[in-house]
Amino acid sequence: MTSRKSRPPDGGYGWVVVMSAFIIMGLTTAVLKNFGLFFLEIQSHFGVLTSTTSWVTSTTIAVFHLLAPAASALTLRFSQRVVIIIGGLLTFFGMLLASLDLSLPWLYFSLGILQGMGFAFSWLPANSMVSHYFIRWRPIAISVASAGESVFAFSFSPFFQWLIETYGWQGALLIIAGLQLNICVCGALMRPLHTQETKDGPLEGGAAAVPSPRRKTIFQCALLRKPELCLYFVFAILSAAGIFIPPLFIVPFSNSLGIEKYWSASILSVLALADLVGRLTCGWLANMQLMRNLQLLTMVTTLFGVVLLLLPISHNYWVIVVFTSLYGFLFGCTVAIHITAIVDIVTLEGFDNGLGLFMLFRSVGGFVGPPAAGWLVDHTTDYGSAFYLSGLCLVFSAFFVVLVDRLVQRRKAAEALTEQAVDQEELTGEKITVT
């Protein structure tokens, strides 16, 4: 008798899991997206440079990505439910301690380290749980869950601005901490799939046997010997450096043009809405297979960088809205496809390990990008320089995607020749050497 996981229900209680993940996405990454609203408040309160304040967000991003593989390992040791509840508590205490307003280094610890840990332990297990509950409807389920980031970011922008003006940034953080405690509630709803005792052989209903996840290897170091994957890691670093800069500086940039605070906050709502449209559109295009995933990624990343390079020419609210809409749409497209492209590089068998390594390298760009942009703003006294840096990073990162695509196509061509040679050998009985 062996213990096997039951077949995923592909619906039913699975949709409760999806909605729980939807809320978790909103209470983690959507909050991070709107942190730009607190940027000037914290900078003015402590009287520090832009680059110094930027380390708060960059620390959160770096810890979030660095601990993603650890969160994956903990879900194998315990369960997604347990890890998400722990992540919710860490997120809550991080925001709660930040509201005490003790010192700027204290914010590095509370908002940076504790929030980053909480995000990692909540975000990754939630996505993992959705995947376990669905097979046929998995793409739709994952899309609905990830949409929580965009939907919550859209509504959080004016809400957070109102909280700051009504209760101050410290009081706003305290209220947000209470909201984030709901991550624990969502985690409690993540009911693990039951295991059942079966004889060696197929499960009832034709479900394939699922080996115990504890036997999986967390890291496959052999993947690092793939040149195409190593080049993709360079893309991960550069693109992350570019992606995480604009949300932090778009509100200060609009404020520097004399735009009223509520109108500046509404720009983040426009960004979130365009992001949602971009995710759904790019997912639909990728599903139609009109072009290779890596080709599509190259195109949207390049356009993304160009839009950010042009954004600083904006001098009024409506021009900023237009560029922000394009930026949000292309951001959604990039996010929708850059994870899926990992399958093309390492195949589905190596996807989990490839994603963990991808997140590790991505943390480098997320950690360095915002402070580097802040340093430029301090020395140029122009927020536009942050967007120039962001755009250049994204355009340059697209070059490495082109190299990855060529290596992948070359590998697939070699594999096709090998298969053809094997088929020919089976027909003729003669050994054929492929060069």
C-alpha cells in the first residue's frame, strides 16, 4: 500500500482556493506596487536622500525573491496552508512594527525584511496550491488568482492616499497591517488535497500516480550548465532592475510636475487596470501560438523599455496617463509571458527548479535597481533619470532574450535531427551519426 494524492478536482472547492489566492495576491504584491504613495512621506519625515529611502522597497523586493525557493522547500516539508499562515503573520508584524515610526533602519527591518519574508511565504505557496487543485482549467485558475494583484492595486491607490491624509503614514501602515492579517484567513482556507491509500498501480478514474513531493529535488544544479538558462538569468537581473523602478517613482514624478496628490494616486489605479488588460491579452496571444513565447517576450520587453524612455517627456496629467497606460499594459504582457518562457528553456520537468533559480537571480535586479535610480535622482534632481535607467535596462535585457531564443531553437533543431536519425536507423538497421 502506498500513499498517493487524489485527483485534483478541477473545480468545486478549488474555486475557493482560487479566490483565497486572489486575495493573497492583492494583500502582498498589490501593496508593494502602491508603496510609492508612502515614498515622499517617509523621505520628508526622516529628511533623507531619495536613494536612502529607496532601500526600503528594494530590500522588500530582494528578500521576497531570495526566499521564494525557501518557501517552496517549506511547503514540501509542511504544507501550503501552514506556510501561508506563517507568511501572513510575518507580513502583519512587519507592517505593524513599521507603524511605530522608530527609525529608518527599523523600516529596513520591518518593511524590508519582515514584509519580504511574509510576501515570499504567502505568494509562492498560494500559486502552488492553485496548481495542485487544477489540471484542465489550470491556466484560467492561475490567471484569475494573479488578477488579484491588478484589481487590488487599482482600488488601493486612492484608498491608501485617503488613509495617509486622514491618519498620517504611520496610521495608514497600521490599518494596512490589519488588512494583511486576512492572509492568515485565506491560508486557513487552503485545504490540502487528501491522500488515499492505494495498491501499486493506477488510481481510480484514470488519474496518474503522483509521487510524494518530498522526494523532489529542490535544486537541480545541472540546470546552471545550460547556457540559454544562464543568459535568461541575465535577462532576469536587468528586467527586474527596470521593472521595479517605475512604480516607486511615478507618483513623486507626477507630484514634481505640480499634480495634486489624489490625481497622482489615480495614476497608479490606471497602471493597475492596464496591467490587468495586458496580462489577459498576452496570455491569450501566447495561447494562440502565433509566435514563439521568447519572440513575444522580446517584442513586449523592447516596447516596454521604449515607453519608459519616453515617459519623462510628459508635462501634464493626461500625457502621463497615456504613457502610464502603455507602461502598465506592457508590464502585464511581460509578467504574463516571462515565467511561461522558462518551460521553453528547461522543459516542464525542470520548470520548478528553473523558476526557483530565476527568482533568485531576479532578486539582484530588484535589490539594486531602485537605489540606483534614487542615486541618479539625487544627483540630477530630476525624476526622469529614474525612468531613463529603467527603460535602458529593459531594452538591453531584450537583447539577451534574443540570444536565448536562438540557442533554444538551435537545441531543438539538433534534437529533431537526432530523432530523425534514430527513426532512420530503426528503418534501415544502419547506424547514423548526427554531426
